[in-house]
Amino acid sequence: FLKHHKGKWAGHPFDLSDWQTSVVANLFGWIKKDGTRRYRSSLIELPRKTGKSHLCAGLALYCLVADGEEGAEVYTAAADRDQASIVFEIARKFVESDEYLSKHCRVYRNSIVVEEKGSSMKALSSDSRTAHGLNASAVICDELHVWTKPDARDLYEALVTSQGAREQPLNISITTAGTAEPTLWKDLHQYAENIRDGVVDDKSFLPAIWAAKKDEPWDDPEVWHRVNPALGITVPLEFYERECEKAKSLPSYANAFRRLYLNQP
């Protein structure tokens, strides 16, 4: 039902890449004995240009139309209005380019509504004043590493705590690595690492982090391929080679290269 609308993939179905298949299979495939999903929260960290925003839009639409949730409230959230509009616009294009989805979903300026189910998907930014009083069934937070303002944390907490009445809520954050300063991203990143490393036991949280280790050589193509599952697919290898040479010649750019392309804080 979902088709790309930009670049060389325009008009082609949104076929999941291996890393996207891994995320979706784990999030929706682990079912408990009572029939509900095991995972309720997830932090997904990847370098830039891996298809994160398209996956966000696809997951949001799935939770809107195919999750069996009557009166679903799905929110795609970001630090500012421009970022929030990116995922929403991709979702809008997905709907408008498919006959079935456009038949059942009505697209408005800031929302997509399935009227017969009483369900809606909306985009929110941290400057929104409408986060309290919601009853979210699914929340997808885009680029959490730039949620640095105090009201951004307020939005995140308001959205997560609004899910308490749902039987199997889903709260997903998809982002590139942030900086080492104390932020909402740093807190969630540390929590995800603690679960991954067995320090914290939270079976409802899925950590999915693709990142180079601190002591790994950042100019090694083998490291690039391991931490960027989209390298050679959505991101040409030549791009990494050029950016790496730039980082070597311009030391002030090395930190940006390591954070944005190797996911190192």
C-alpha cells in the first residue's frame, strides 16, 4: 500500500530493507500469552539517511489503520514544526498515492482521519500546547537527539503518560545519536544501553542501536558498513568516502562525521 514519491524510487513500493524488517518483526512479532505485544517502547538509533523518516510514516499509518485499535490516536512528534511536518508529509503522500488508503483515510492539513473507526493521526511539535489530555495509542518521536528544549521533554512525558489506558500502546523513538550533554535523548539512550547490556531488566523495551564503538577506527569501511545498514542502498559508499576525507582534512568536522554517520555521541 505504500509507495515512494521522491528520487529514483518514486512510484516503487516501499519494500523494507533488512534493518527495517528486523525492527518491524521484533516490534510486532513478539506476542504474549494474552495476545498483546511484548514490546511497548523502543529506541531505534541509526546514522543519517537510512530511511528513518519513511519508516516512521509507515509505522504511524500501520498503527492508524491496521492495528485493530478502535479510536486510535497516533502521534508523530518532533522538536519543531518543520521536523514534525516531514514524517506527516511522507504519510500524506503514502495515503494519496494509494487507492485503498485514500478511500478510507481523509487527509486534513495537520491530521489523517479514518472516520469509520474514529481514529486519527496527527503531527505534534514541542511548542504544541495540546499534548495534555490525549489518549495516545501510538507515539513515534522523530530525531530525538534535537529534543533539547525544556518543553520538548514536557511533550515526550505528556505523550508517554497519555498511553496508560491503552491495552497495548506503542512508543517509538527513531533518531541519530546526540551529543554527550545531559538531554532527553541521552537519558533514553543510556536506558536502552542498560537493557541491551543486561544491567536493567525491562522486557517491554526494544533497544535497536547501530553505532560504532568508542575505540573503533572511524575511517574503516568495514565499520561504516556494520553501523549503517543502508550503506550502498540509500547512501552511496562514495558519499562516506568523500565525507571521511573531508573530516581528515578538517578536524573540526571529524566530530560531526562520527556522530552523524557512525552514531557516536
